[in-house]
Amino acid sequence: MQWGLNWFICTLRSSIGKKLIMALTGLGFCIFLIAHLAGNLTICAGEDAFNSYSERLHALGPLVILTEIGLLFFAVTHVFIGAYLFYENFRARPEKYLIKKNAGGRTIGSVTMPYTGLFILLFIVLHLVDFHFVEKTDQTIYQIVLETFSNPGYAFFYIVSMIIVAIHVSHGFWSAFQTLGVSNSGYMSLFRVMGIVISLAVGFGFGLLPIYISFIS
Amino acid sequence: MTKAGNKSCINLKLKVWRQKGPDVKGRFETYKARDVSTNMSFLEMLDVVNEEMILSGKDPIAFDHDCREGICGACGTMVNGRAHGPEKGTTLCQLHMRHFSNGDTVIIEPWRSRAFKVVKDLVLDRSVFDKIIQAGGYISVNTGGAPDGNAIPVPQESAEKAMDAAACIGCGACVAACPNASAMLFVGAKVSQFTLLPQGLPEAKKRALAMIGKMDELGFGNCTNETECEKECPKEISIENIARMNREFLKAGLS
Ligand code: HEM
Ligand code: SF4
Ligand code: FES
């Protein structure tokens, strides 16, 4: 392989290069999740606060569109490189073990990464159909949210999805820092704890919203 | 001689992977290990089983071994789904039979990876590790008079970390234990032992890229930070070395 000459192509080709891209796009989603959660929590301040948050966000115009394009690009990259890595890893052990026990390193998050990821992809598509590409001319966003969550089946699906996102992030967050090489022994446990805190915040923050909307507000 | 029934002697049922050659289909076969002293090592237990097989005219179980004191990296199989068996920080040759109970079934399998080929039974061709070392796991020095002992100052902490990384014996348990059959703990250790020391710095960039490039080419999987390798490594090499290798890759690419 010719290193140095075409750095970008070589990075894409190499194992660590692909992992770095997974880490950067994944952390990008983590930042997005936190911002999105902060926005959604305005619903706790009432109908008007939530509607005006939505209006002001969309008043940013080109900035919103730019972020959306960025996120779409990140999503396509994360999904395709993730799928390719999964395929390569599957291929790396053609003959499976008769029995294989975990030595204590793996977590629910780490074992399920590709599957939770796939589920999140499905969720994102449905989520965009429900709340993004929905007809908004004669309904406020608050009304749409209220109506969608009044369907118990949908509320259940939404809560399960948020738990799955939390599981993905519980491994993904610290894993990204390990991949980026930032996590040496001094910081590793810090990133691990931060990952758990963020995944709990995401799981409870998003997951409790439908319950709050249906029963409390 | 103590006999089974006595506390220091046990009987076991072994389920062992038998494969006549690299391109032959293998299968599990069941054997009885009788009167195994609990003071024996795992390999000595296999020796006893093999002796009996040789006497009855059967083909003994082929397995890798050399030093039998945990320093050469030749031995190693999966034992009941764990690389080098269930004990922490132990090579197979250092695993004692006192960790097993009378009547146990023990499943013995070779490391499984596309990059490691079975030569016979439990013997593996691990020359892929040598290829990775040949790609950059060395330092180029001009020979001549022996250099002065303290001519190159090395901070204590770097020396310690480099020594910890250099403890890797190249056994391949990390690859075997990894859900992705990734070799990143091995390569991380080998990159780290040089890059932490002043002698290794001049070639750090070239070395990291060459060794990682070779590792990818040989068909190992990609690390997903499961940390199984660190848990199974007989020398307890830390995944900190994988983070350092990733850093070296980034540095080499960006500079
Ligand atoms: C809310 C959306 C998502 C977030 C916050 C997220 C976050 C992350 C993070 C931080 C990582 C760790 C990267 C690393 O280990 O360096 C990761 C890995 C991964 N993600 Fe996602 N992800 C999301 C959506 C998805 C989707 C939609 C898929 C696939 C359909 C997916 C599949 C994967 C896979 C397979 C990995 C493991 C890759 C590896 O470790 O090599 N993720 N994700
Ligand atoms: S890192 Fe540990 S498990 Fe891997 S080859 Fe070296 S000594 Fe064996
Ligand atoms: S035979 Fe040398 S390490 Fe086990």
C-alpha cells in the first residue's frame, strides 16, 4: 500500500482509518442527541414554549438545512462503514468456536452494536416520516407530537427505541474515545462513566417524554 | 502414585479438535484422561493422554509448546471457551489441573482466525505475526562500539510502559479471544514498545503505518473495543496500547 501519497484513500482503506470515521460520526450523533434532547425538554415548559422553540429553530433557515445535510452525510457514512466493518469482522473468523465464553470485557452495549445500530436506522426513518416530513400547515408541532404519542403502540415503540439508542451510546461513547486514542489509563474510566451518564440521560430524557406528555401535562 | 478418588488425582473427559492437516476437514473426538495429578500443568495432562495413545498405536494429539514456563508464547488453545483456560494472566503451560474437578468435560479447540491456519490438530501456523514484525517491528541501528549506558535518558514512566508492552509473547490469545479476531492488542503492544523509547522514535511514523498496513492485509478483523483481549492476555497487556497505536496512526497521517 502506498502511504502518504494519498492519505485520504489510505485512511479509508485501513482498519483504524475506518474506525476513526465511525468514532467521529458517532460522536457527532452524540452531540446532536444532546442538543435535540435540550430542545425537546422545552415541552416541559408548556405548549407555547415548545412551539416557539420549534419556530425559532426553523427561523435559522440555511443553518438548519446545513446541519441536516451534515447529519445525513454522517448517517450514510456511519451506516455504510459500520456495515462494512461488520462484514469484515464476520469474515475474519470463518470457523466458529464450539463454545466461546466472555472473559468479562464485553457489555450488552458492545455485543449488540450492529443490531442496535440497525434498529436505530429503522427508527430514524420512521421518526422523520412522523415528525419531519409530516404536513404542518394546519397543525402546530405540539399538536402533532400530542396526537402521535396518544397512540399507545407508538409511544411504546418510541420508548423501546430510546432504550436501544441508550444501549448503543453506552458502549459507543467511550469506545469512540478509545478509537481516537485519547483514552489512556488516566482517562479511560472517566470516558466510561461519561458514556453511562450520557446514555442514561438520553434513555430517560427522551424515553420519559411520551409518558410526561400523555399523563402529566 | 496416587489414584483417582484420592483428592490430588482426577479423571476428565476431553473433547479435542482433531485435524490431520491444513486442508483436511477436522472434527472433535472424545478421550478419557485418567489419574491426572492436580499438580500437573495442562500440557503435562495432554502428555499423559498422548503417552497412552501412543502405546495403543493411535496418533497422539499435536499441540504447540516450548518453554513450558510462560515466556515463549508457543502454547495456547481454547479451553472450555476461554483462551489459555479460565485463569487470569496464565499461559496454557502454566495452567494447573487443580483448577479442574473430577468428572469435568474439557473442550480443547485451536485459536480460530482466518489469519491463523491449523497445521495439525491444535498446532497453528502463526507466521502472520512474524510478517507484521518484519513489516516494522524493529529499530535500525548502526553497529559499532557499545553505547554508553546513560547516553540516552529515558524517563522512568516511559521505561515502565515500554517494558509492560514488551512483555507480549506473541501467543495470539488476543486474536483468539477477540469476537472480531482482531490482532490490535498484539500490534498495539509491538508499536508501543518502540514508540515509547527514544531509540524507536525516528522510525515511529513509518513503523506504525507499515505494521498496521500489514495487519490489515493479512485478514485480521477490526477492533470494536470489546476489551476481551486484555482480559485473556496471559501477560495482561493493556488496551491502552491499542489507544497509543491509534494515536500513532493519526500522528503519522497528519504529519
Ligand atoms: C443516534 C444515532 C447513533 C449514535 C449516537 C451512534 C453512535 C456511535 C458511536 C459513538 C460509536 C462508536 C464508534 C467507535 O467505536 O469508535 C458507534 C459505533 C457503531 N455504530 Fe453507531 N450511532 C448511531 C446510529 C447508528 C446506526 C443508524 C447504525 C447502523 C445501522 C450504527 C451502527 C454502528 C456500528 C455497527 C458501530 C460499531 C462500529 C465499530 O465499533 O467498529 N449506529 N455508534
Ligand atoms: S498481546 Fe497478550 S494475548 Fe496478544 S499475543 Fe501478546 S501476549 Fe499473547
Ligand atoms: S510453552 Fe512457552 S509460554 Fe507456554
